[in-house]
Amino acid sequence: MGRTHLAAWNAARAEGLGVRITALCDREPERAFDDAGARGNIEAEAESPFAALERDQVHLFQKPEALFADPEVDAISLCTPTDTHVPLARAALEEGKHVLLEKPVSLSADEAQLLAESAADARGGALCMPAMCMRFWPGWSWLRERVKGGDFGQVRSAVFRRLASRPGWSEFYSDTKRTGGALFDLHVHDADFVRWCFGAPQAVTCAGTRDHLTALYHYESGPASVVAEGGWDHDPGHPFRMHFTVVFERATCDFELGRDPVLRLAQGGESQAVELPAGSGYDGEVRHFLAAVRGEVPLAATTQEAAALTAQLEAEVASLERGERVLLSPAP
């Protein structure tokens, strides 16, 4: 994810958005410029994002504390293992650095709430934004606008699917106690997007395992059927799949990553492609974060929302373990 964030920051810099990469931090910082580094599971970049950097103008750190203390650094993309997110983000905020924090924020709602409290009182008004990239993904942001705008009437049903093989570029992903399984690390995207579109559900029913689950979200007033399936227990040869089908009163829309066209809209007896802007959710979240840091827009994703989302994921774990519907507590 560090490579993915860097590629998005490089794109923002190339567009003249006033971005300068000043520092990188890693236990082995020199490997940052090794083009043989691991790639992500959505799509590999055409060339290494490090190739665009002027090596002699980028500070290399081994310790996060040294990075946070660097006066040339204004904002940080924090792409570290989940169990380091909250302590590192709080330390960066204490130094007055803005933080774009990878998901999931934490496996503990209490810990996520602690970060939300730190973010509310951060030094110099520093911002901390959870990197919920689906809120900015072309096609998904389009869907949210249609839901909120009521363009096609009310939503009758919504199905989200996010399926993959387990990431193999780090031993971290083999430790469910640290990752929380696919439920926390993969399915979190759809759980967040459901909340963003329809609000917090009143209850959830889950079946499966932490590595492959189906969640049914219950609303007292809302869509009759909202389902999200997420899993990373597929054979390594299985392609990553990201999909939604949403049925409105007067239309149906369907998104499938890798398909051409990626988004189709059926309405009035006809099906047509929906034209989408270029780029990914990573590009969108970086640009939004930059605009928020400059005071141009309010944050589209907050640490308080992340704390409520984490509490929901804890309820989904409880539903898996107990085999029953679990009520969600109202957000504070």
C-alpha cells in the first residue's frame, strides 16, 4: 500500500497540485528504490513509483519518530500493519502532521475511538483521514450520488462482492490475529460503503468465516435487502473481483471491475454504459485529503466514522461466532 499511495501522490504532483515527496520511512529504507518490491492485488503500476523521485532529495528514515519530527514533512501516508495504526497516527498528530491512514484503522472499536479523540484535539488542527478509497472510486462515488439524490427512486436491494486470494506479499496476512481476516481487511470496504450510502444498520446477520463471509444488513427504514460478501480464501489463480448490483425503483446498475464497460445502467427497458472519469479511488482519496488539508473541503471520511465502523465489524464477528442476528448500538 505504500507503493500505491506513492503512485497516487506522484500523479497529484504531476498534475501540479503542489505536492513534494520529502521523506520515506521503512525498516529497510534503501529497499524503497528497489524496483523488485511487491505489488498490490488490484493492478500493478506500469513502472515503479520510486522512479519518479529524486533520490538525493528524499530523506530516508528507519524510525517513524524521526519522520514525524522532520520539519519538512507536513502530511503522512501511513501504510503499516493494522496493529501499528493507532499508536503511529496518534504520535504523528502530536507532532502536528496530517495523516492519511490506511484501513482498517484498528481491530478494536475502543482503540479506534481513542484515535478519534486524539484527532479531535490534534496539534495545530492536524487532520487524520481513514483511507476509505471506495468512497472515491469512479462508479462507486457515482452510485452514492444516485442513492442520495434519489435519481431512480428508492433502493430496493443492493449486493456487494469483494473476492480475492489472500495477499501473499507479506507474512502479516497469514496472521488472522493481526489482520482480523478478510472481514476486517477486505470486507471493511463494503461495510463502510454500505454505511456511507444507507447509514448505520440497526442489526447484522453474518454467515461464514472471518476469511469468507456474507453479511446481511437490517434496516428499519431503508432497502429491504443489503448484502455484502467478502473473502480472500480463493486459489491464488483467482482474479480479484469487485462488484455491485443495486436495484432502484426505476433502474438497475451493475459494476464489475475489469469488465468493459465497467458500469452499466438498465433503465426504461434499455441497458447502457456509464462513462466514468479516469483514475482510481487511491487517486481520488489523495486529492480529497490534499484539499481538506488546505481547508478547501471538509473530510469525507473521519476517524469517528472509522470508530463506528469498527464497532459494526465487531458485531459482525459476534454474529459469525453466535450464529444469530446482532443488534448494533447507536453511534455516539
